[in-house]
Amino acid sequence: MATDILLAVDPSLRGTGYAVMAHSPSREKVLTYGVISNRATPSQSACLVAIYDSLDAAIQEFRPTAMAIENVIYVQSYRTAIILGSARGVALLAAARRGLEIHEYAPRRVKQAVVGRGGAQKQQVGFMVRALLGLTETPPPDAADAIAIGLTHIQTARAQRVRSGQK
């Protein structure tokens, strides 16, 4: 039974959530998770470098073969969209430079997959992530979102294997 390693990312300039997960056809496990926190004082470019460096270090340490990332979300401010796009872009670059397959998931789809409804609150996502994986503590909200993105990818991959007749 092969085990794959997945990097899951919830990008944000000030608090990028990430998780590294091992999964096989019948089981998933979180190897590590956290939040790449950038205070308000560093420049945007310094924040982007910190995100890239942290994700690249995780990729080098755990050797994932794929990355699951939150897709572009609708925001009302162009400035916010550009900032989120920049954070997402460096996460994508870190994965692409190391040859990872990249899979994107809409926020509502992630919440639907983990909580059962697309409009779930962050606390509900954290609670379900903890319950589904048997974690001893609830991860910080950004890390819980990354884990939820990873779980969505794992569920999607399993469903595709079932549809194609693979085990």
C-alpha cells in the first residue's frame, strides 16, 4: 500500500496556513502543520520571501509529490485581491520549482467536504479537522484551513480512484 505525501496550503500574506499530510488509499495522517506568520511591519516583499522560504523548507524536508491549495476567492477590494494573489503566487512557485503536482480547490468546496456545508465558520472547520484526524488539539484557524484543503484533495483523489476502478 503506497503512501503519498501532500503539502496543503491556505495562502495569506500575514498568516499562511500549511500542513504536510501522509495518505494511502485507506488512511490519512498529519505529519506537521503550522502558520507562517508575518507581522504588519515587514514589507510585502519580505512577507512573500518568508512564505516562499518556509514552504520550500517543508518541501525539502518532507518531499511531497503534490500540493493542494485554496483557489482564488472573491474579494471586494482590488488591493486585497492583489495581496492574496501574490501570497498564492509564491506558494505556487515554491511547489512548481520542486516539481509538485498542483491541485486547486474552492473555499466553499473545502468547507462542504470537511464540514458538510459550504458556508461553515472557521471554528467549525477546526473542530471537524480535529475530530476527523483524531488530533489532540484544535489547530490554529489558518492551519486548520490548510488541513481541510488537504482532506478535500485526499477525498477527491479517492473518489477518482473509485470511479476509475483503482484501489
